[in-house]
Amino acid sequence: MSRFDDCLHLILNFEGGFSNDPADPGGATNLGIIQKEYDAYRTGHGLPKQSVKLITQAEAKDIYQKQYWDPLHAEFLAQPLDVVLFDTAVNLGVGRALHYLQNELGVANASTFDKNTSDAYHAYTAKHGVAPLATAVLTQRVAWYHHIGDSGKLNKFLKGWLNRVDALKKWAGM
């Protein structure tokens, strides 16, 4: 089993099956993939749109690999940062995950995992190891959850988000 497959197994356990909570701005979701994302995927593959309820495991895996794992260059990241960044991207978007990483590395925020990010990552981990970097990403993530969840309509999700971070830390041995 590849590291991607191992991490994806955890993500799919977090994401679960079909849901369509009116309070969730993502709308209809299955295996963690929202309808809008699934529509774009199917259109991009020359397939007709269909309900996200019908997404296959193979389609979800392809989406997760190409739209989350690969843009993060996660295959080149040490454990547990690979899974922490991957799960952050799935839950909050690739841009926000990269933003958290780049903030901690002290490089300009870019919409991609660029050479500056790669160089800073290698320098940081050579000096400090990877665990503090993973912890820092999760700290920023928790702060964002509190920012959006302490009041307003997303409050109902706060406890679940925080539980997800705790479960991720446990799974990653942090």
C-alpha cells in the first residue's frame, strides 16, 4: 500500500458517506467530494453530470490524488506532515493548507508548492525535524476553526472539526 493510499484511507474514514446538511456551505457531499467538484471532474473527463451520491471509490481516489495530494507534493513530505497537510487541504482547501505551511516556513504565500516552499521545507526539517511543522499547521487550522465556528451557523461543526484534528494527531502519532 502506498503512503497516498494509507492517508486516503484515513481521510475517507473522516469524510464518511453521503450527506447534505443545509448548514454545510459545501452542499451535497459523498466520500468528502462536493457536488460542484464532482460535476467538474465528470465534465473534465467527458462524462455526463450525475448526483454525487453515485460517485465511485475510483473516482474519489482520482480526485483526491490529482486535486489534493499531488498539488501539495505530499509524496515528498515526511510523515506526519504529508497526512496533516493532505487532511487540511481536504477539509479547508489546498490554498489554505499551503498558506499555513508557507506561513510557518516564512516564505511568501503562493498558490502552489513552489521552489521557495520546497527549499524552505528542506531547510526547516533539516534543522527542526518535521513534527514541529506538522504541529504548527494543525495549530493554525484549529485557530481557523474557532474563528469560523465560535459563533454563527458553522458553530454546530466546531466540535466535530476539533475531534477530527485530535483523531488525526493520534493516527499520526503526534
